[in-house]
Amino acid sequence: MTTQVEAHSGYKYKSDSNRLGLWLFIISDAFVFGGLLVSRFYLFAGERPELNQWLGVIVTFVLLTSSFFMYRADTDISYGNVKGFTRNILVTLILGILFLIGVVGLEWPTAPFSAGENAMSSIFFTMTGMHALHVLSGVIFLYIVYRNGKKGLYSKERHFPVEAAAIYWHFVDVVWVFFYPALYLMGNPV
């Protein structure tokens, strides 16, 4: 009995259990985003809002670049490079904030409609709002991981929170890879 209790209190067991929970969360969240994507095509199949195309490209580039730096942060800590980890996760944080500023601070005020004006505006603000909420929660998560990394809480052997933050951040990026063309590229401008 003691061996079983010790096995369940070990770092590997806890991180494996947390990893399973993280993936179950991401799968369930993918259904939410999938439902939003289906709603977009159902509500305005052959049309798209006339959005700022350059801003869409820029925020997409910023978010995809942030994913590269998150990958580097995760790789650095897995090799024990704490300095590289903190530098790269800080860049990821900054790029995540820039993405939020681009979508919420620049795109929303200049959108050709207001929230709730029609079906197109409702789905646009719902899709980008849900995504922005996930990016914001990711930025908060990254800040906590960054702060804990500065305190020396992660090592080559123990860094599951960094891995979890990376998985979540990449998931949010993949969602935008589907949302961007659905909102900015597919269909005739209205």
C-alpha cells in the first residue's frame, strides 16, 4: 500500500495526470471553437465582412511568431537553459499582448459594424471575442510561468507547467489559423 501511495504522489504521476486533463480540456474547447466556425459558415456562407486585411495579416503573423518563441522557451527549459527560457517566454508574452491590442484595440473599433447589429457582426465579435479571451488567459498563464521560472521553480527534469503553457498556446494559435481565413479571406466582401 505504501508503494502505491508513493507512486501516486510522485512528480511523474502528477504531471501525467495533469497532461491527460489538459488534453481533455483542449479537446472540449476545440468543440466550442468548431461550433463557432460552423456557425460562421452557416450564417454567412458565401460572404465575409469587409475587414482590414493588412491588420488581419499583421495580427496573424504576430501570433504565429509568438508560437515560435513559445516553442523555443519550452525547448530551452527541457535542456536546462533557464536564461533562454525566460527570454523566449517574455517575447511570447509581449507578442500575445500585441495580438490582443491588434484585435480588440484596433480591429473591433474599425469593424464595419457594431456588435449585435446583425448575424455577421454577432458571429464576428463572438469568434474574435472568444479567441481573444483565450489569448488573454494564455497571456496570464504565460506570465505566471515566466514569474515562476524567474524564481527558479523549473529545471530540466521538472518543467511540466512550461509544457502545459506551450500546448495551450499552440492550441490557441491553431484556432486562429482556422479563424483567420474564415473571417478575413473566405467569401465575397459585403
